Amino acid sequence: MSSSISSLNQSTLSVGANASAYSAPAAKPQPAANAAGDTVQLTEAQQVYQLYNQGQTVSQIASSLSLTEAVVNGYLNVSSTG
């Protein structure tokens, strides 16, 4: 396959001869890692598991997520009778 260079302008062709005078354009800053497209919504159950795995107690989890301890125990499959 052959390519035509007839569409290139003279300044493009002369860059090779003046390579030392050429400076690359400044890099664009990267968007923040927490941009809207990078976020994930956790379900209530996933939040309970995450907090439990981080070492929080059932009562702490219930308080921080505005749930009852019975609901938290249900997500963790823990029987509260006993």
C-alpha cells in the first residue's frame, strides 16, 4: 500500500531538517482519578461487608449506615438469636 505525501504542507516537511528547533506541545494534565466515570456505587450489602472487613462492629456499621443491627446481621448472615 502506498501513501501520498502531497497533502502535507511545507512546514510539516521541514520539521526533519529543523528538528532541534521543534518543541513538543505541552502534555495535558490528566483528569482526577475520581471523575464521575470512575466512581462505583456500592449496594448497602456491599457497604456492610466492606466496613465489617475493615474491622468495624455490627453496631458501628448499623450506626454509620443508618441501619438496624438486625439488618446488618442479615447482610452478614449472622443469627442474632441465641
